[in-house]
Amino acid sequence: MDKTIIGKSIPTISVIMPVYNAANYLNESIKSILDQTFADFEFLIFDDASTDNSKEIIRSFKDERIILYESSINTGYLTHLNRGIEIAHGAYIARMDADDISHPERFQMQINAFLEDETLGVCGTNYQTFGEREKEVVHPGEHREIFSSLLIGSYIAHPSVMFRKSLIQSNKIHYEPAYYTAEDYELWTRLAFLTRFKNIQRPLLKYRIQPNQISQSKVSLQKELANIISLNFFHHLCLILIGSKAADMKFGHVFFKFLIKYERSIRKANEKQKLVNADHLDKAISRYYKLNIISQLKYNPSTLFESIGSSFFNRLSNRERTKFIVKNLIFYRRERFIKIKSFLTERYIQMLVKLFQLKILNYYRIPIIINNFNRLAYLKILLDGLKSRGYHNIIILDNQSTYQPLLDFYSNNKQIKVIRLSKNLGHLALNQLPSLYNKIKYNFFVYTDPDLEIIKECPDNFIEVFFKSLNRKQNYNKIGFGLKIDDLPDHYENKQKVIQWERKFTLYPLSSLEFDANIDTTFSLHKPFSLVGVGYQYKCMRTNFPYLMRHLPWYENTNKKSAEQIYYDNTAGISSSWHSSKIKIYDPNL
């Protein structure tokens, strides 16, 4: 007797299709699925709060295989892909996009491929582009070529894919939101070590090219993530080939030295094991060298001498070699000065650390500087949270605020130290105030925006915890709170954009507590002599739960603003990093 789902037989395939404002293309897309020659499937369509007539078009189809799920808020397609996998009944899951067209024999040919090879886990197809440009795209067909090509990019067309549900379930795998815009590439690099891949060598999908689709409008983010994904895949390959990987899995000096040391061993091991195509490995290593040298590393003598004999150095033209050598030698004298200065700074910091450890200096007396402009309600929340936890050495740096209730608050609370500026210097004001900076730069200090709230689960001694983290990881200059994003209200209009943006700061865990992540003016502890805000110049850490804060503007109801919020919006210029509700995504910490 067949298995059933409330009176219906269990389908062989579950088709998952997210939809958002796709009314112009839905008829063709849905019809291409319903017209498949292999008809044993359920069609799970997830409408992501469309504002056009997409839902009406979907409902116009009376086929019982269609199951429509409607969302009242726009959560992004990854939410629905993961939900679809979770609730799918079929043994196989087929992807489909709302603006593409599937060939009538697509499902039949993919099912045949799975039946012919029990080890096959993921099956894609070639495809034909249409719309802005027309082209037949041919991807590698067999597993080894597909596996190898993952070093340099994604060669599995996401909307053409069908995969075994058991593969996903048994390994507890899902699409990772942190890799939004390249989530399929990241998924393939994980699955590639668990199963076999195949691309059917026929164009069984018509892939629509349009100006506003994700892969066109977010190319920059996609390239950045693709480099990270490729590097993670390479590190996994290195563990298989030579049993080792770089200590720091990011582009930078540590990885550069790893490449110099192990490149030949990696190539020789691959020649013997034939794990990946030699050309793909060569392209990947060349790209890694370029990203390390050009994007991340400063020139210095060690960069020069370590690279001699490497494939990177050997491939440089005579002109490029001369330029590379000259730059190294020019920077040599400056690097010597920097090293001497760095040595003296480290010794001074070590002395301060000892004083804190001996309890001669008090963690609770480390100065906390709050940079404020026309914020009162948020400022009070932050002040209350700090004082209730025992922190009273607080300085408010006010950027020529004009909000009268805030000015009255300053006047009525003389115990709070406020430095009133005659000019709005913005969120990096401390860097432009030598009179204040020269007083605090010899100590550890905290610098923060005012619109933050410490979560109740956070222990009171968080600055001591931050301090000890910096002492353990001495190559980092500052550490700050991570931001809580799992409780953002639905009424905040940029909820999903914030979540997708913030997840990138959890890609590089250093421990269960810390992430290697850039941080700007969110509450953070700085080492002596550090400037504020310029996170890209320093190595920074963000903390994990329970050391989290809420960024309070993310909890605003943009349709019901308070008088203070309205005043703030009207006085914070669009060019200013202070601005929040007029700009959807601003500065590195939003």
C-alpha cells in the first residue's frame, strides 16, 4: 500500500519556488512545472508578501499539486527555501525560480539520473539564458570536474537543481543566510565532500536575465563572498591533500606565508591523489596570491624574500618584479620605524595589563565615552544600563545638540560629565579633539554611540571580559559587543536587510565568545593609542551571546515615530553617519 499524506500518496518530488512580485513571469513559470512529463510531484510555492497580483495568479491555477504558503511580511527567499526543505514530503527536492522556465523533460531526466546512480546526491542541468541576452551555458557534467571547478566558482545552476532530501536531512544541512547572494555556491562546497554531483548536458532550463535580479545588482557582495567560499573550500582540500591548513583562514599575511611554504606540497599531493583538476588548482592559487598581496598585505621585506621562488613571483613580468622590489625597499625604512614604535607600545600596554591584574587599576574605572547628538531616550537607556552595572566613569561627548529636552537633561544632571562641542564633528569626534584624546589615549578606553542597550543576560563584568580577550589575542586592537538580531520586530522596515548584513560578522569565530569582525562605533574597548571608528585599520573582535547589545533604532516603528525620533530625523543630515530612519543601510554598523 502506498504511503499517504492525509489521504494523498507521497510524491516523488517536492518542487520549491519562492515568489516575490513576479506577476509578469509567473504564468509561464508555473505552467512549465505543471507540464512536466514526470508528473508525480508536489509544488510548494512561497509568496514572500508580494505587493503585485502574484498571489492571484498562483490561485488561478486549480491543480491540486500546488500548495501556496503566504507570508504577511517579506522575509527573503532563503527563509522559504529552508522552510520548504523542512516540510517537503518528496524523496527529491527540485528548485525553481518564479521567472524561469523548465523544459518539459527536466524532472524525468533528473529522476533517471538518480535511479541510474545511487551515489548521486545533486543533479543540475545546462541552461539557456533569455531576456537581456541569449546564450546556452554549458557546465561540467561529471562529478570530478564539478568538484574541481568549485575552487574557482559555482558551476551548478541553482534553479535547475534537484537533490536527495535524505542527503540534506541526514547531515542537518540548510542554506546559510550569512552567504546571501552566494548561498548556493556555499552549499555546494559543503555537499561536495558528502555526495556526488552531475550536470545533465542538455539545456533543461531557460534562465531569465533581467537588470534587477540578485545576481546582477549585488555583484560586489557576491564576489566578496565567493572569494571567502573558495578559500574555505581550498582549506578543506588542503586538509585532505597535506593534512594541514593555514592558522588564519582569511586573506592576509598568515595565509600568504602558508601558500609560500606549502604550495609545492599541495601541487605534488594533488598530482598523486588527483583530487582536483591541475588547471583549476593553478587558477585558484594564483588568485589567492593576488588577493593576499594586492588586497590585504602591506609591503615589507619579508613579503619580498618569502615570495621569491613562488609561482606568484615567477609569474611576474620583469617590470612587475622591479615595481614589487622597489616598493618593498621603500617601505622597509618606514616598517623599521613602525616596528620600534610598536615594540614600545606593546611594552607599555603590558605594564598596564599587569596593573589591572594586580588590581591597582580598576576595570570599572576605564573611561566610557558616549558620542551623542540629539538622542535622549536612547541615551538614558544606555546610561541606566551602565550605572546599574557599576560603571560611572562616563563622559558624554555632545555634538552641538539642539534638542531642548536633552539640553535640559544635561542641565539637571550635573553629576554626568558632558563635553559640549561648538560644532558637530560627527560620530568620530574624538579623533578630532586632541585636548581630550591626549588625556585618554594612554589608557584603555571605551567609545560608543548612544543608541544601544545592553541585554539583560549580559554579565556585569563585561569590560573585564573584553580586557582579558584583548590580552589573550594581542594582535587585536579593540573588541566590542555583537548586536542582537534574533528579536527584531516585524514593524521595522529594514529587518531582513539588517539580519543579512549582520550575519557577515559571524563568519570567523575565534572562540565560543569572540568573532574576528570589523566594528566601527558600536560600544567597544580600545587599546591605548587606538583611534576610534577606523576598524578597517585594526584587527577587531565582536562578542557572542551573552555579551550582546540591541541597536535601538532597529526596534523603531517607522510608522509611529515619537516626537524625539521626528526631531532627530529632521536634524541629522543625510550625509551624516548619525542618521538612521531616512537611510535604510548606513555606515559599517548600520
